[in-house]
Amino acid sequence: MATVIDGRMVAGEVLDGVAAEISKTGLKPRLAIVMVGNDPGSQIYVRLKEKACARVGIVSTNYFLPENTKQEELLKLVKKLNKGPDNGILVQIPLPKHIDPEVILEAVDPEKDIDGLTEQNLGRLFFGTNPYPPCTPGGVLKLLDRYGVNIEGKDVVMVGRSKIVGKPIAMMLTNKNATVTLCHSKTRNLAGHARRAEILVVAVGRPKMFTADMVREGAVVIDVGINRLDGKVVGDVDFESVKGKASFITPVPGGVGPMTIAMLMKNTLRACQRQAKTKG
């Protein structure tokens, strides 16, 4: 029976560490959160981010823009925030269909890009020098470390190649000396790849797609998926069947999700520290 990785507990430890550092240093980190439209999922995330900011001592300012906001208007706001007092800028995704998220995210000053998703910071990730690791991938690595999972030399299969999760996780694990196979929708014999993984990380957005027969005995299973099925939130992994075969497994909810926000707080503090050093 697998050890269930408690993401809420580890996130709490990260947040306590951020709060202690802010209290000790007397810094006043500031975070600007920009949201366009009324996506229900985004509204929930923004509220959780506000709550986390209040917990650790980060000043958060929200910019709620209507659904019909033009791309040029949003770009103008981002450029204004780049020059403002906020240490970090977070543009909540998804954006309305008429706005190109790549254009908006790329407009964020890399030193305020606490999501770590500008081309410059993703390039830094390649060299292992990104000061702001993307929050969900950073959270995954923190969970593995907290539970004593050795990464070096392990066969890792990452299923999903998004810029936000899959590709950064693959690169970060490679930088930790894992042997990583990056799978995606065009991969042949996906089940075969999954079955040989010592560490299996999945982020595909298909509820309960990965069942026990697709998992190696004793594997570490990290489920990044968030799906709604029959009125419940479930992951990409069939938790009940897989937990009897894995050595460690993250639940959904309560696994990777809380870590994303915790790492966002950590990156905001890091941005404040870097900017204070530059000014000093």
C-alpha cells in the first residue's frame, strides 16, 4: 500500500518558511494578480492566492478586468506593472480566446515573472539557473524531496508536454540527474512507457486514465491532473487502484495542487529579495 503524499502539509511547511523569512528580514513583498473574465476555476485560485498572501505577509493587489478587455489594454497594464512597486506579476490563465496568452506572458518583466514562464526564464531553466522555477513543477520536486524520494539515476516518465508543467518538470528532473522520457499524445505504446517508470508523473487532463495495469510495482506516482467527474474532483490517475501498487502517490485533491500556490509565495519572496539586492 502506497504512502499518500500530503501536499497540504508540505505546502503549509513551505508557507511557514516564507512567513518566517519575511518576518525575520522585514521585507514587504508585493504581488500583482491580473485576471480577465470570470472563469470559475480562476476565481477559486485567485481567492486561494489571496489567502496565502495574507498568511505569509505578502501584499497582494488584484486587477480584475472584464471579459471583453482588448489585448492592447491588457498589455498596457502589464507594462505599467513592470515599472510599478510590485515584486511579482501573475497573469491568471486561461485568458479569453481573443487574447493570445503567449504575447501577454512574454510581456512580463523576467525579474517579476514569478511563474517562470517567459522565454528568458524558461531558457534559464535549461541551464538550471532560473530564479523562479515554474510553480507546479517546483512543487512536484519539493514533494519528492520532502518524502525522501531519490531522483538521481531513476527512470522517470513524464506524460504531458505543456510549457507550464510537462516540459519544465522534464528539464528540472534531468538537471537532478534523472533519466527522463517525455511522453505525449503522439507517443506509441504509452502504457509500456508508463509501466517501466520508477517515477511516473502525469499531467494530461483525462480523468482516471492511468490504472494499476499501467503502473510498475513500487513506482512513485505523481498526479498533476485536475478533472471533474460525476461532480467530484479527480486526477489523471485511478487513485484507488494504483495506491495498492505504488510506493508513493499524490492524491487529487490535496497533492500537487496546494504546492503550486506555496511555490508561488516562495517565488514572490525570492523576487523581492533579488530586487532589494539590485537596488541596494
